[in-house]
Amino acid sequence: MDTEEIKKLVKLYFHNACKVLDRTRYEQEHAYVDALIGRLDGVLDFGEGNGSIVFTPSIITDRGPGSAESLYGADFAIVFKSENVSKPIHKAILSQAKNGNVDRMVKAESIRLSEQCEKMARFTNDYIVLEAPSKSGAVPTIRLGIPSSNSWGQNRIGLDDYFLELVLSCKHGDTRKDFVKGVATSKLKGLTIDVDGLEYTPTPKPRNLGPSPR
């Protein structure tokens, strides 16, 4: 299966998961993230000999002062594992979710997000901020974290494109064994992604997907 066909099927999978999410039902970020990772639950099979991707969500309701969310500063985590490929990899990514464009948040919310980014940056350089869309059915956008300034980049990328261009192609995510194990065994809600036998190398794009200073 060629790269473009894989890309088409992955984007369709994400769009189908997002299109049923009504923001009037999931107004709060926590509720939206729970619904989103729940909708992503399933298997994307590319056919015999082409590999598969298994998405497995975990929903944790503990959000108290001593919770994993409080410790990591993250709403959820992505744990990614690829096997039976030329370069197997196991990695994890922390994420904090906010409603809408984070550049338009009120000052208090912006300070709060900076504090959460600071917590995430204590553990990893590979964190993201997920922007829950204001429009029902839309795909959320991602900002890459900037750990050196406890902040996030200006560039926005759709969750589907982030997965294809930076996660599946192994360009973003923390591969340290102790970190991955800690996230995987924590009580932080998240999405486990198991890739089996799928080789994907995206076509380079002329635009910069990396973070830039605010």
C-alpha cells in the first residue's frame, strides 16, 4: 500500500471519530478529550500484509491534587508503539487540552497553561497542547510544546496531520524507556497506539511544522 493511500485512510479514521463530537454536549475540555479518545477506539486495518493500527483509550476520572494529571500537568497522554517495522519504536507524549485558539485565551488562562506546560516540561521535551475546536465535528489542532520557555509554538496542525507527519513517522515523542514506562503505568488517561507492520514515510512538505517562539 502506498503512502498516499495510508494517509487517506488514516485521515478518514480521524475525521469519522471527530465528526460526531457535538461541542454543546462536550463543552469542557475534559469532557471533549474523554469523548475524543473514546471515539478513536478501534482498529485501522490496511489489509493483508499491509499492517494495522490499534487505538486503545483509557479514561481515568481521578483529577484530585495527588492525581497523575496534577503531577504531569497534562490532560492525557499518547503512548505509541510500532513493531514488525524496519525501525521499531516505543514513545510517549504528554498533552494539555484547551478550548479554542490558545493565543486568544484571557490572561489568567494563558498563565495557567504556562504553568501546566512547565510541569510537562519537567518530565519531557515532547509535549503538545491540543486545541478543542469551537465547531462541532471539526478536527482539533495541535501546538508543539517549547520546553525552554514553558510554552507552545505558533504553528497549528490538525490532529490527523500531527499523527501522520510527526507521530507515525517517528518525528515527535519521547523515547526514553523510563519515561514511557512511567506514563504507561500511571493513572493518567490517554490513548495507546499499537502499530503492527505498517511502514509510513510522509512526503516532505514545504512548510515548517516545528514550534516557533511566541
